[in-house]
Amino acid sequence: KLPYAEPFRIKMVENIQQSTREQREQWLKEADYNLFNLKSSQVFIDLLTDSGTGAMSDQQWAALMTGDESYAGSRSFQELQSTVERITGFPYLLPTHQGRAAENVLFSVLVKEGDVVPGNSHFDTTKGHIEFRKAHAIDCTIDEAFDINDLYPFKGNIDLNKLEEVYKSHPKENIPFCLVTVTCNSSGGQPVSLENIKAVRELSNKYGIPVYFDSARFAENAYFVQQREEGQKERSIKEICKEMFSYGDGMTMSSKKDGLVNIGGFIALNNQEVFEKASNFTIIYEGFITYGGMAGRDMAALAVGLDEATESAYLESRISQVEYLGNKLIEYGVPVQKPIGGHAVFVDALSFLPNISREEFPAQTLGLELYIEAGIRGVEIGTLLADRDPETRENRYPKLELLRLAIPRRTYTNNHMDYIAAAVSNVYERRNDITKGYKIVKEPAILRHFTVKLDKA
Ligand code: F0G
């Protein structure tokens, strides 16, 4: 067997620059120890997110040139609509400017004060849009997800007992839907099995509750299903996607991930009534229903991107690269969430930095140390991200305290992965000298991690 190689070659490059440790220490101070405040020019390898940071293909750039910028009835919208319907089976499409905008529009129709929305570790903007409406997100992820060393292949799965408990303990009118996030970002880019999705559908049918997908990384989820689930090896990614979406009533999408574009999102639905109500909110918040905040050319590039993202060869190279980095870190003894997820490697900060108390934000501390070490920017998935409880205003301490190293799609080479692994390993070597974390100086009411100001504790 031959070794694996990327199914593309590189046609255009963008220079990135190294800096010195002294420069980085100064820049961090100026950034109030919040990595979101750094200028991109101050970062050598940017692993803040895999969202909107990927490289488009020549075919997507070509599609961009032929976009139809008509306000209503754009041909590019038609192309996008037919592609989305072909891949997901959902006939009704509403474009939005990104994923959280899709959440805002859909939840304006479906979520009201006092509601509960069960699901598998809702993403932070999703939870934000639920809590902003004075409703609650209930995490029903299986317990295996919270043990980083458990090798269960589908750690994004929903625990059916926890879900049924929610269905039994709340009136039906207060459960607008169950939300399945594929892959589950917050628990480590971990996939949900087709079997689990089907079982969630059946249980939800029993209680009359709709099922929606947060589909940002649906193609990566389908790849894991193909590779890991019994009886799926011979099926194409597109077949698996079609079956998966057949168990839902609709989806929100952040096209910045598996749409392989830099900006965009959409809602796709089965239900005409929900579509009509959501159309009104789209017009108020986003734009007319055939563009919803997107340029025609961006819809054209997205239509091509959705097809490319659901090809096996692309997904194999994508997921293998993330796994390559994860395996290097495991070799160096660094504690990471296992199995390695689809879009990122998640480093376990609690066991990496046992000397830092949770009040001093271990995952944030690790992120800052890695930046100082090598100019690499990751992101904290821990207590800062988890925000305060909306009622008690106390810090919420999530089960895991992680540093996410998100890998942009088709952007970095495996030499970059080697560099990242060596940098993390260097920090790991000097972990016992890291004894002080950080404290909050100023924070906003919700989604604080984006703008929080910190100082050395
Ligand atoms: N759902 C999931 C699972 C996400 O990961 C994101 C974004 C969204 C919804 C919101 O989409 O950014 O287009 O508004 N995740 C990015 C990240 C920001 O870094 O993980 P958006």
C-alpha cells in the first residue's frame, strides 16, 4: 500500500511571519492576555478556529466570478438550493450571513421563554441564542465524552436516557426541538453515529418533538461514520449525509466549516410552515430570502464547496492531517482528547497544568504559553468560554478544560503540524515551572471569551 498524499496541489501561497519571544510577550500584554485581541500579523500559525479560515479551490474561485448578484431570484441561489437539496434532502433553503445568524432566525420562530432545548453539548453561540431568549440548553451528551482517554468511537452521541428524562420532565410545549450537533465541537470534534441519530429520531417521534441538526461539520461527521460504523464502509459520504439528514426536520449551517467558504450560512428545512415564518425573520435580520446576507458569488462558491467537502478523498486528507498532529502529541506524552476529533486536537489543560487552579483558567494559561513559545494561537474551550450561570452569575466550571488547536481546511502542511507538535512538547517539558494563571479584569455579560480582559494572577 502506498502512503497517503493530499488530493490537491497548491496554486497560490500567502506568506506568514515569525516573531521573537520578546515581541510576543509585549503583544500579549497589549492584547490583555486575550488571544482574540492579537493582530493576525502577530501570529505565525493560526489555530484559533477552522471557521472561515480554509482555502477555496480553483473551481470555487471560478464559480465566484460567475455569481449572479440579482437582489431576488439569483441564479446562484438556485444553484445553492439545488445543491443543498441534493446533499441534505431538505427542499426549503434560507441563506444567512453565517451559522449564528441561522440560529437567530430559526430560534426566533421556534424558541420562547421557559423552553428547554436538549442536545449534545451545544456550541456557545447556539447556547447564547437559547439563553438570550430565556430558555435553557440541556446537555445530554454521553458520559464517555468527558473522559479524554475513553476510546469510544462516537463520543458526540446523545445519551438516550438523559434525553428521555428531559422529554418526561417537561411539557411538550416547552421542548421546541432536540438539537444534534454534528460533529460535536464542544466535546472535541467528536462524531455522532448514524445509529444514535436514528434512535434520537425514534425517541423524539414517540414524544412528538422535532429534531434539528447543527450541521457545521456534517461532512466530517459522515466521514467518521463511514470509517467507524459497522456496515458503512462501502457507502459514499453523500449517501451517508442523505440518510443522516433524513432523520431531521431541518438544519442550521455555518458554511464557514464544511461549506469550504470564508463566510456564509443557511437554514434548510422540510416544513413549509416553519420556512414561511423563518422567511419573515430572514428579511428583517439578514436580507431577502434568496440571498440572506450573502453575495451571489459567495453562494456560488458555497454550492461548489459543499460538493467538494462531501468527497471521500478530500475528507481523508483533512481528517488524516488532524490525526497526524494528534498522534505526534500523543507520542510526546501530551494529554489530548482521544480519539482525535475531526477539526481540531484538544489538549487537556487540567492534566497538562495541574499547578494552575481552575479559578486561574488553566486552558487559557496553556494557550498563552503556547503563543509565547512559538507564535501559535489556539483557543480556550474551558471556563472562560462556559460563561457564568445566567441566574446565579457564578462561574460555570465545565467537566473539561481544553485548549483547542483547530486546523483550517487545506491551509497548512504537515511541516506546520510538526512545528506545532514540537512547540506544544516544549511547553510540556517546562510545565512544572508554570505555576501562575490569569484573573479577569473586565468581562461582558455573555459570550465573554471574545472580549474578556485578563491579567497575570
Ligand atoms: N455551530 C457550531 C457547532 C459551531 O462550531 C459554530 C461556530 C457555529 C454553530 C456558529 O457558526 O461562526 O458561522 O456563526 N464555530 C466557530 C468555532 C466559531 O471556532 O468553532 P458561525
